[in-house]
Amino acid sequence: MRQELYATILAALGPHNDVVVDIACGSGQATVTLAGRFTHVHGVDGNAAQLAAAPRHHPNISWHHADAHATGLPDACADLVTCAQALHW
């Protein structure tokens, strides 16, 4: 199911799949999957403990401890913004 969802989202994006921002990324489950499909992923979460559990071995992921409403990222910096892990909470 998850891979089908990603495929549907990516098909709707068109040719520019460079940068994604994953809001409320938690420990990065969806962030890591997105890193395999995008040039760069910004994982953003307000919980430092969750971010500490995120894998650090992905060179195209930047982890940000920030509020979803104030990420510190520039406006219009991404091709896609997701909130994959937070929805079940």
C-alpha cells in the first residue's frame, strides 16, 4: 500500500522531483523512503527525541528540529511537502 501511494504521488508531480520537505517526520520512516526517490529530503520534527532516533547514514537527508509552522526553510524551496507519519496521531 505504501509503495502504491508513493507511486501515485510521484506520478502527479511531473518531471521536477528534486526536493521534498517531510513535516512531522518522527524518526524518519517515510523520510528515508522519500530519499530514495528525491535528490534531497528535509525531515522536520518538533520532537528532538524522535529526530535522535532517525538514521544518519543518508547523504541526501537533512534533519531539522523545528515546528511545522516555522521550519526555517525558505519559501517555495520544495517540489513536494508531505506529512506522512503524523497523520495517524
